[in-house]
Amino acid sequence: MGSATGFTWANPIVSGPRDGPKSAESGSEFKGWKAVGGKRGMSHPITTDDSREIVRVDAIVKDFRPGLGLRAKRVLHEVSFAVREGEIYGFVGPNGAGKTTTLKILMGLIRPTSGNATILDCDVTETGFREHIGFLPENPYFYSFLTAEEILRFYARLSGVGGRDRDRRVQALIELVGLGDARRERLSTYSKGMLQRVGIAQALIHDPKVVFLDEPMSGLDPIGRKDIRDIILRLKSEGKTVFMNTHILNDVEMICDRVAIIVKGRIRHEGPIREFMNEEAMRSDIVLAHLAPEVAEQLGAKFSARVQTVGEQVEVQVMDGQVRDLLKSALEAGAEVLSLSPNRISLERIFLEAVEQGEQADGSSAAERGAPAC
């Protein structure tokens, strides 16, 4: 059934007639859609801790048996997380970490060995709720002899979008994803980035409540990535919930409310990005001149700061809450402030540390079992 892989995965998700309330803004024409920008908190609602859980994964375990008589390999180790209503949730990890396997379980394409998962309070093995879900697979494939308009009409009919709304939604989505000038060209002439835009449009064609995006920025140039970020933020502003697999950590930092980092089938970090940061993430770097070494040492001890002398300059790293008092003391001692800059740990650094810790933990477990790490 692989004639159109974009629908092979989407088949159970977009089937059936649509019902339920529609947002006042989304409707069928996407009127009023404007660029929200690439920063968080510009016009979308804030997700609170008491929001309803739209997606919940509880202690999911998945084993694969590579062949008859061979020992099963565990790829997910009691994975648990929750996605709240109206938030953008980033799910990141290195290749082979278990991201796609987790997503396939959520989409009902494979069953877990143990544990359970729910979407919209329905078990993922059920089918009735799937009409409220939009899905973009990592490598969408479409009938190449069709145009963007034709393929989206095809998906709209499969999703139960009525004839009157169908054409309006198709045209609005084509404009939304930036394919207006190529709407009547065959998909065989499209670049990878253009096909990715078609995939995003088909995921939204039936106005879903929850959208799952697997590597939505894949194949897009910087302008295209910004356009997709704006679309995702707009979905959030309408109260939709977005679950996003991606390797592009900058995009995760810019638009996601919460993030989970999965390594070797285990969740290493999960929660708001700000909670990932340790004390170092809230420090500032100060470069001073004309400060005696003994005074610098005294300041370091008084404010629990890291002090390093480099030539005639003194570099100080101090907690944000101590910056004002340290600067006051340094200036009173006759120092000159050359620079002051925040020192922040990026999501990339946290990600790399999580991967390293996961590799070490996996190696230790293998050593205890007397088996080679792989």
C-alpha cells in the first residue's frame, strides 16, 4: 500500500467524517493568519501546569526481535511523558534513540511490548479519535504525477472535508505554506523542501486538534524554517497542541514550551527548557581591568564567583543575582568594567551532555551484564 507514503502513515489518522467545534479563527479559510515571528511568547497563550494532558505515555517498553530464534532487542525502556493542551512539545534525540518508534506507537502503527499511551483520553489502539489528529511523517511520499492542489483535494476528501469547504481550505493552505506559484505544477518537479511544505499542508487539511510533526524543518532553507515556525506558533495561538520531532535544536529553543531528550530509548530530560538549566545557566561573565589580584580573590570568595586572571585583566563568572553587588564592590576598589555578558547553557550543550551520559550508562550496563556495548 505504499503508493503514497504521505498517506500510508496518515491513513488511520485522517479517516472518517470530521465533527466537533472549530476554532473561530481557523475555520476553513485560515483568514487572518499572520506571521507570529520566531520568538516565544509574542501572541500565543501561556501553557499552565494544570492544563489538560492531551498526550500521555506511561512506562512504554518496546522490544524488537531481529530474527527467528534471536534474542529480542529493547529499544524503549519505560518511556513516560505527557503533552499538555495548547503547548508545543519538542521530542529530541540522536539517530536511533527511539523517537520514531515512540511516534509510531502514538500513531497506532505498532504496539508497545508493555505500558500504555493515550491521545485525547483515548488509547492509541483505538481509531475514533484519529480524525482529530494531523500527522507529517519524516519522509513523506506523494503521487508524483499529481499537483499540490490535486493531492490536497485527495487528502481533504479522505478526511471528510465537505466539497464547499474543500477548495477554500486547499487554496488557503497552499498559500499558507508558500506554494501559491507552484500549485499547478506536478509534484515530480518539486524540491525536497517544497514536498515538505505539501506534507505540512496535508497534516492540517482537516483542521486537527493535535498535530504530530516528524522532522518538519527537514529540507527547508532558513526562510522556509521561519515560515514553518510561524505556522506552528499560529497553531498554538489557536489552542492546538503540537508534538514535534526534530534535530534542529535552535528551533526547539525558539518555539517549544517543553522538551524531552531521549537517548538509547530512555528519557534523560523532560520538562520546561528553563528547568533544564543548572546554576551555571544563570551566570554572567564580567571582564575587569585595574583590579589587584588579592582584591579579585576576595571578590571571588565573597560572591562565590569564579575568578581568573588573564594578563592585566580579571575574568569573573558570577550568579546573575550577585552581578550588581559584585560590580559595586569592584568599582569601589578602582576597577574598570570592560565587558558584561550573560553566560547561558544552550539546549545543544544539554543535549550533548545527555547523549554522553546515556552512552556511558549504556556502556556500564553492558559491562555489568558481561556483554559488549552496542
